[in-house]
Amino acid sequence: MWRASKGAHAGEIERIGQGHAEAGDGNSELESFIHFELDRCGAGQRLEDVRDNIARVLGDGRAAVEDWPKLLDSARAAINEMKTRDTTPDGMEARAFLEWMVGDHFTFLGCRDYDLVEHEGGFALRGVQGSGMGLLRETLRAPAASDVTPLPPGAAAIIEGAAPIFLTKANSRATVHRLGYLDYVGVKRVAPDGKVIGERCFLGLYTSTAYLVPTSKIPIVRRAGFLEKGIW
């Protein structure tokens, strides 16, 4: 850790202190630095790509850490909503799975609400503006990226099915925490009349402890026939 004084220009290092002797003087703060060394590369575009990718990964990490409390709050809100609207066995098991996730079995990295819309003869999900958190912040999306995601024909069975939650893998790898394809947990958003109007998507990675838990202790997974129900 380095000690850097707060200069007249916010964020600029004015000097480097030694040890903790200057702690508490009101003008210094601890900052941790990361040093990168790259093999010699003379291609300017290649270096620009490396710089852009490093900045993107650091931005993803910052967004996930800053929004982590809100991600947990969003999961807890989904749990509370399910308590009042769905007391079926499937509903209670889905709620138990979300509670299991919140109980240190899932590293929440992103969340966003989506509206279910008709699109070219099928279904699609359209992002709800302002609902993105963590890796799904609107500010992290490519400017030209479409906000409407067409769903494959098989998704209709999940939408129309009784299961209030579905689990799968995303088609993109995590840029923070650890390398691997992101885990995707979708919670159906339901209108007062019971009609499915969208979903709340949680992106993240199951924690290492989740892989050590017997399947008989994991909600949804412990139930016989969960594969046939189109949940996993």
C-alpha cells in the first residue's frame, strides 16, 4: 500500500509517504497500485486494444463492487415478492433457491429487469431503462448494441411453464472474479393477474462452496424431475 496525499487537484498524487505515520492527518489516504508489464509490442493498434481491454475489465470490476449491495437488495426484493404471490410448491422451492444464493452461494455480478415483448412472430426481452446494475449497467453497454434480445422458440415453453425461475449459463465469460462462463438466473416478473410480463436477470458465478454442497441440500436441484420441468 502506498500513502498518497490529497493535492489541490482531486485524484492527483502530490507525494508518497512512508508507513502509517501519516495516517489520520486528514490529508492522506491509502491507495493500492497494480503494475502491468507487457512483452515488447510495436503494433500501435495492438497496444490500443490491450489498453482498452484493461480499462474495460477494471470498469467491470468497479461496477460489480460498487453495485454489490444493490444486487443483494434486488435479490432480496425478488424473494419478498415471491412470498406474497406464489405459495405453490414450485414457488416456494424457487424462493428457497434465491435465499440459498444470497446465503454466500452466489457471487452477484450483474442484474437487470426485462420486459417480455412480441418480436417478429416470437418473444423477445427488452431491457428496462435504469434497472441495470453491476456488469449490466447501461453505461457499460456498447452504444450500438440493441436493447431487444430475441428469444429462441424453445423459450416459449419456459415462459408459459409453471416454474417461476430458470437457471442456465450465459454465452459470455466473466471478466471479474474468475474466468468462466457466467451463470444466469432468471426470475419471472408477473403481473397481478398472473401473466408473465418479463424477468429479472441475475448474472454471476456460483461460489466455490456451492460446488461442495450435496445436491440433496440445494433447492430445486434436490427435487426429482427438475430437469424435465425446464428449470435447469
